[in-house]
Amino acid sequence: ADVPSHMDTGGDIANGSISLSGDDEGTLSGWFTGLSDGGTLTVPLEKAPWGDSFGMFTDKYGVGWMVNISGSAQE
């Protein structure tokens, strides 16, 4: 994924991230919490302007992660 110039790519794995997406809020928010433990939070997992929940972090091993939880179609 593209990284804006003002954001540190962090860690040993530069120019890449792992993205988790889906609609299972419990599972994805649990992964976000567990995988981000001991890492650096970039964007908190919260409601995004496009209607989904979104968050980003770099884990304790330097791996970048993005988590997107689909919003409800009825929102």
C-alpha cells in the first residue's frame, strides 16, 4: 500500500503492510487488539468517514497492519 511521506514505515519491513478486512467485528477487533499489543498505534480502530471501522499499527516485530471492518449496510 502507499504510505504518505509524513508517515514512518517503521520496522524491518518497509514499503509493505498486511491488511485484514471483513465484517466480523468481534474477530477483527480482537486481532487488532492482540496484534497491536507491544507495538505502535498509528490510527486507532474507530469509525472512519467512509462508514467502516479502520485502524493501523506497527506490531512489535516491525510489521505494518491495517484493519478494516465493514460498516452495516443499513447505517
